[in-house]
Amino acid sequence: MKYYIHHVPGRIRIETPFIHENPSNAQLFEADMKVIIGILSIKTDHFTGSAIILYDEKTITYEQVVCILEERKYFKLLDAQTLDEKMEKASENVLKFAEKIVESSLGEGFSGGG
């Protein structure tokens, strides 16, 4: 599993191998992050390895939250995909699949003789 991050002011969604398919790590993550001043709530899903962090922008910044995640070894920003990167990859896969369909249908439709 790779790291993923999406951010809008006051809300961060991450995917992390630390909690992926590991309920005890998900509980540890939630308990550890909830005590940080400025963190309003945490919701984790250990099946997908995702966490949604709501924070008070007046108390703590996005950069500070990410720094804490990295310091505690929950997340690696340099290894994380963004939403744009994830969408680009999905689009590439769809185009490759469509090309294969077109190529196979064109190949079957022609007899090759003239």
C-alpha cells in the first residue's frame, strides 16, 4: 500500500500502511492524534488504511499536522500520492484499456486481404 494525501482547509485525508489492515494500529493512531491541541476529530478505516483528520486552522496548521504524522512514523509525505496524481494514474489506465479494446475490435474486423 502506498501513501496518499488530500487536503482542504480544516480537513486532511491520508492513506497509510501503518493502519492498513491493522485495527490495533488504527486505535493507537486515533488515541495518539486526538490528544494534540487543535485536532478536532479523527476517523480511521483500517480496512482501507485511511484516516480523516479534522483540525482547527486557528490552532494548528496543515503543515504542523503533517509534520507530527511524519515525526511519529505514521506517514511519509515524500512517498505520498496526491489526488491529482491518483486521478492521472486512473485516467492512464482507462485510456490503455480503451486502446486495447479498439485495437482488438479493429483487428477482428479486418480480414487483411484486399
